[in-house]
Amino acid sequence: MRILKAFKWLYPGMWVKRWVFLTTFGIILISMGFVMAIQEPSPTNKTIASVTIILGILGVITGIKRIIKSFVTILLPQREGELVDKVYQSRILERGPRIVVIGGGTGLSTLLHGLKEYTSNIAAIVTVADDGGSSGKLRKDFDVLPPGDIRNCLVALADAEPLMGKLFQFRFEEGTELGGHSFGNLFITAMTKVTGDFDAAIKESSKVLAIRGSVIPSTLNKVMLVAQHTDGSETVGESRIPVAKKPIRRICLRPQGCRPTAEAVDAIRKADAIVLGPGSLYTSIMPNLLVEKISREIASSKAVKIYVCNVMTQKGETDNFKASDHLRAIVEHTVPGIANYCILNTAKIPDSLLKKYKDEYSYPVLADSENLKRMKCKVVEAHIVNTKDYVRHDPAKLAKIIIDLVASLKRSREEE
């Protein structure tokens, strides 16, 4: 049967035979040229041999090139021009550092956009405590883990056609039965029901989007985020915590003792760098660190541990917080040594945007570097924001700082 299938390559119209014959003929010419040069070393024969060898080489190059193009035009229609770039990109990126990024929300996906240009060895560990919006509805109606933050990270790491990313982010208009839901959320939910497993659904969705790296839920337990406020009250639910508008004394997960995914623990143990944030302190970063074992694994890791501090305070979460307050809150909820570097923005925010954020009771986070140093945390100060429409971390600038920091520390260790 295999022999019969092999003969299909000889069928007319396959656009392969002629180039195979040309390649074979080229090899024969090269062989003849070398034989002529060795047996009859006269000037005339050397010239003829050289021409024969050159013609043979041209024949081999043309034949192989055409064979490859014949396959590419079938397997990757309209994309053969990208093949060299794709191969080069894949080979270079797979040598990049192993970076674990921990968080959720738009902050995490923003950073992933930048990092994927430097390495494909990225593991995004994502919170599953979301209970608002589309994720909250799907969580309630279908008894699944919230897919929203997972979806954002998958799209951020996607290497598929841009149209696929737009499709996953497409949100149905309000006023319909699917109003407020994104296609990606529905896709992951449906895949969870088909496979019977949320983790398997993420892996299958990763294949669809051809992502660089992996997206890993911090836990597969169905958890709720709970905030205990300074006035003694508590708020249950990630989406309700900022709305409560009360200072947070402590935050926890229910039920307690939820287990981390094996992939998350393994990624942390193999990491060259572990990055916390950027993202909402209490509702994006902290839920991952409260999962049993994760914070201890990070603290005991030999990787460089970086906290990316938010640029602006968040109403209902980090009102009046300085940079050191952010890190102190993380340490108080976890263990010392959770971060040994902190990246702070020192760029000036335009007055027009400051006014806009002031109306939302959000202000620039004070970069109190000296307090961070007293906490035994090294500080990296840089201009890392994009202020075009909103105040956001610039993915390219932030990723370069992280990659440069990892590279410089690696060189230092090698020189010791």
C-alpha cells in the first residue's frame, strides 16, 4: 500500500516530477564535472568541468526551491512568502529565555504582546477568580471556569492569521441572547463541554490560534475571591471588590487550600524569570499567588523575580498606594523574597490624561524607590508607558527591559 502511495508522486500534474528530475540531473552534472577535473586536469577540461559543476549546482538549487514551493503552496496557500520568516522566527524564538508571567486582565495580555517578539518560551499563569461580565455569566450558566482572562492571553500570544484573533475577541451586541459575550469565551466554554476538561479546552484553543508559549490556569478549582475590609466587612466576588469602595485589609480565596495546576508549578521551577503583573493588584495578580504552593515555589526559585508596578492607582483597590505599598501588600499576603526587582515608570503623564483619570479617582503611582530598596528590592526606573488614548504599559518597551535584565543577569552569573 505504501509503495502504491509513493507512485502517486509520479502522476501527471503533481508539479513535482520535473523538479525532482532537474535536481537529479544537477547532481549528475556536478559529479561529472568533478570526474572531468580529476581525470583530465588540462586547462580546457578544467574550464569545461567548472561550467558543468556550476550548471549542476544551479540545477540542484532551482529543483529543490521549486519542490519546496510546490509543497508550500498547497500546505500554506497565499503564505509561501512568509515561510523563511516563519522558520527563522521559530528557530530564534525557541532559544529565548523561559519566562513565567503571572496575573490577569488587560495588563498581562499587554506584556505578552511584547514578550512574544523575543521568546516563545513563555508561560502565562492566569487567574480563574473572575466572576463578572461574560465570564461570570458563563461560569454561572454552564458551571465552567471563567474563560475571559485566558482568552485575552491566548489572543495576545497568537501567531495565527490576525483574523483569528479578531474572531476570538469579537463581542456580540447587547440586546441579543448572546449580548455581551465574546466569541472566544463561547468557543472555550463549548470546548470545555466537548472535552470535559477546562485545561484540555485551553490546549485545543492554543492550537487553533498557534500561540507562542502556553497559557496555564493557576488552579482548576472553582474559587471565589473574598476581600476583608478595614471596617470588618467583607466582599465576595472579584467583580464586586472594586465596587465596594472600601479599603482592603486582606484578601483570600474560597474554598481555601485550592491546588495549583501541575503545569504552573513546573513552569515556575524551570523559569529563568518570573514576572508579576502588570495588572490589578488584588483582583488580577494576588489570586494566583494565593493558590497553595505557588508563592512558595516563586520565593524558592533561582530565577530573577520581577514585579511590574502599576502606573496608576485603581479606585476601590489601591487608592493612595505608592509603589512600595503595592509590593508590601504582596509580601504580606505571601512570603518574603517574592520579588527581587521592581520596574517603575518615571515618564510624565500628559495633563489631558491626568484630568481624565482624576475624574475616575485614579492617580499616578508614586515611584518611592528608596522605600523599595529598604525592602531589599532592586529598582529599575524607566519610561514604559503608552499615553496615546489611555495610560498603559508600552508592551515593546516593557518587554525589552525585562529581556535585557534577564540577559545581563545571565552574563553576570556566567562570569562569576
